[in-house]
Amino acid sequence: MSNPAILDDLYATILSRKGGDPDSSHTARLFHKGRAKIAQKVGEEAVETVIEAMAGTPEKLASESADLLYHLLVLWADAGVQPADVYAILEGRKGVSGIEEKKNRTQT
């Protein structure tokens, strides 16, 4: 069963852990370690996702993708980026060729 609001729900949970006890919450621990550590975790999870895409099973790819999305949401929360901010950018790109969008991005 899919839930399109799952990322928003997860983001809310992540925000609720900000300032929490790093000894009892992995998310609070990430916030406590700071943005550089959070960004490092995003990079690690991205690499693991690529590895599973190239050599793993669809189930392993899905699992690593979930880890990547979680850490990306933690990074957004730390940086003050709301999922709605990202959704708005994606919405603005809808129907625009990826080649055209990238060309327009480098001009601004």
C-alpha cells in the first residue's frame, strides 16, 4: 500500500527529534553531530543506493533508497528546507524537458 504523504509524515517525525536526546534517538544524534555529518551520511547512502542499482536486487535498491530519502530529509530539516519547497521546484519543472530545464538553470 502506498502513501504519498509518507515523506511529509517522516519529515514531521524528523523535526520532532531535533533537539532530542542523542542517546535515545538516531535522528537526534545526527542533528547533534551537525550538518557535515548529516551530509556525509547522505553521500554514503547515495553510494550504497548506486551499488544496489548496479549489482543488487530490486528489494535491496528499495531499502537503500529509503535510507537515502531518510537522510536527505534529515539534511533538509537541518538546513531549514521544507519538503514543500522541493515539491514546488519539481512542480515548476513539470512538463519541461530535462535538457531545457538544465540549460535554464545554468543561465540564472
